[in-house]
Amino acid sequence: MPQPDRPMFTMTADTLVIVDFSERGSRARSTYSREPGPYRRLLVTPGARAFTVGNLLARLPMGMFSVSAVVMIAGTRGSYALAGAVTAAGLAATAVVAPWTARLVDRHGQARIAVPATALAALGSLALLLCVRLGAPAWTLFMSYAATATTPNLGGMSRARWAHLLHGDEESLHVANSFEQVVDEACFMVGPVLAAFLCTRLFPEAGTLTGVVLLVTGMLVFTAQRSTEPPVRGGGGLAKAPLRARGIPSLLAVCLAMGAVFGSMEVATIAFADARGHRSAAGIVLALQAAGSCAAGLVYGAKRRTGSAEDRYVWCIAAMAALLTLPLLAASLTGSLLALAAALLVVGMATAPTMVTGMTLVQRHTPPGRLNEGMTLAVTGLLGGIACGSAAGGWTAEHVSPTAAYGIPVTAAAAALMTALTRTGRFHERHRRADR
């Protein structure tokens, strides 16, 4: 006898009886299958899981290499100054080389450029390892680490694939950008911890060796997924350079200020923890900031957006600038590392929404066919800001006080907000003129 496909109702005396003939759990499973979450929908996109696995493997070392180099060089040569100078030189080389590598990727394709560029970067890391191990002159360390600047921008290439796969679907692209920002935060939260563990528990070179293996393996897996690779616009088909596109220079100025926030915050936190005799806890405190950003990024990606991205960007930066006063207050009023950790956790919750919205605007304003270059320029702006913020935060912490150093990220965030307000005002003014 066929069973009804919906519940039946009847009365017995003064009792209402409801009879459901459907299989237990089938209705819930059906509802779940019909309405998957935004991240589940994202990862069932054909080809997405395969390149995401390779991307995760290759991006994890991005948070490992600098820590591994510092531990390896300082442990062998006994000089943190030398270790810091080498990593700073590598950062400067990356700021110069990365946009050119990204331009080649846009011109010739991800697989054709990223694989040899990664191989060269891996050789640079191995050369650094050998130079440190064999006691080579200091200048060889600088040359070796500078060679790692050819490492392609994995985040930019992954975002370019999402933009290609989800072309025209703004809601899904918003989820994809949020997912990529969470991956960034997770890699820079887990990477340094893993590197420190490997270098201290095994041998000083273990972090660098593991990073090289992960980078090369992940890049090979990532570039092997040719079906999701964005098409190449070669020769004269390339659009104008992103730096000449309307809206990009002001976005890069905001990225520079945001990088100063991150760089000064890191140095100030390390100095503050060291001043209270808990320098080893600085990594955990900074990891809480990244954890807050990860959580906020997941929520922000699943949340339905309202208003324009230009306006959201201003509100996100304003929220971040306001929340950055919390670490300053915690450090100056309480002097407690626990209070500071709680403040950084809250501050981190504004980081991912700000970065996601900023990268969305970079995508929109970058000319077609130059997306990797546009994304890499944004990352270069962040790196330049991190270097400036680290220098300013370090000088303030040493010559004034670690507590005063928390004023640097507040100032940098205020500068970012003023720049964002100016560019948004110009954006709305252009639209008002166009509507007349």
C-alpha cells in the first residue's frame, strides 16, 4: 500500500495525533541537500577542490619561511641582527620582483610561469640552508634569500581562478574572497608555530626543508588543474597596467596604511610581552588576533551583503580604527598581557572583513587579464606598509615605550580611513555626474 508523502492529522478523544510516514531523517537530509551552506556550495564548484588542496599546501610555507630563516641563522651565527637584516632584504626583493612575476603569469599563464618561478625560489631557500650550514660569508645569505622573491603570489592566483569560475556571480565571489582571506590568516597563524616547532625540536634547517617540500608539491598540484586556470590574454590583448587604472592607486595607498597597522602591531606586541618577561607568549597573543580574523572572515563570507563595496570598505576600516584603540587602552590602563590578548582577539574580528572588501575592490578595478598583477600590487603595498610599520613601531617601543607603540597602528588606521573616505567621496561624485 503506498504511503502518504506528508503527515496525516486525526483526533482521538481530546488528543491531536500526527502521523508521519516518511523515513526518519529523510526530510532533514532532503532539506540539507537542497540548501547547502555558502562554503559547501563554493567547494562543489567543478575543479575547485583540486586546486584548493594544492593552494593550501603551497601557501602554508608562506608563514614558515621567515621564522625558519631567523631561527636557523640566529641559532647558527648567533646574531638576530643578521637574521633580521636577511629577512628584511628578502622582503624588499619580493616587493620589487613579485609584480613582475605576476605580470608574466597574466601574460603567459599560471602553469607556464609559476612552476619555474617556484623552482627558482625553492633553490634559493636550499642555497640559504647550505650557506648557513657551511658557514659561507654573510653576503651569500642575502643573495640566497633574495632569490626566494620569485615565489608567485598564491593568493592572487587562487583568487583569479575563483573570479574565472564564478564570473558574474557576485555573491559567490564574495564567499570565495572571504574563504581566501581565512586561508591567509590560517596559514600565517599555523605556519610560524609549525616552523618554530620543527626548528627547535628537530634541527635548525627542518623548517626550511619542510617549507620547500610543501611549496613545490602544492604548486605542482595547483598548476596541474588546467581546467580551472584563467585564459591568457597574450601580446597586444593585454589591458593597461593596473597602476594606471582608475581607483587602483588610492586602493594601494590604503593597503600601505593597513600594512603599517599590521607591522607596528606585531612589533609592539612582542616588545610589550618582552617588557613583562613573557616574550615567548607573544606568538600566542598574536595568534589570537589571527584567530579572531579567521572567525570573522567565515561569518562575513556567509553574511548577505548590503550597500556598495565602496561604502562597506569605509565602514570596515572605521570599525578597525575604533577597535585598535582597545590594545592601546589595555596596555596603558591595565598593563596586563591577558587583557591585551583579549583586545587583540576583538581587533582581529575587523581584519578579515576589511581585507575581503579591499580585495574585492581591487578585483573590480583591475583591468581584464591583469588580475594577478593587480592582486600582487595590493600585497606589495601591504608588505611595504608592514616594513614601515615595523620600523616605526620598533623605534617607538625602544625610544618611548612599548605601550606608546600601540599608538602607531591607531594612527595608521586613521590614515587608511581618511584615504578611503576621500576615494569613496570621489567615487560617489563621479556617479552623481554620470546620472545627470
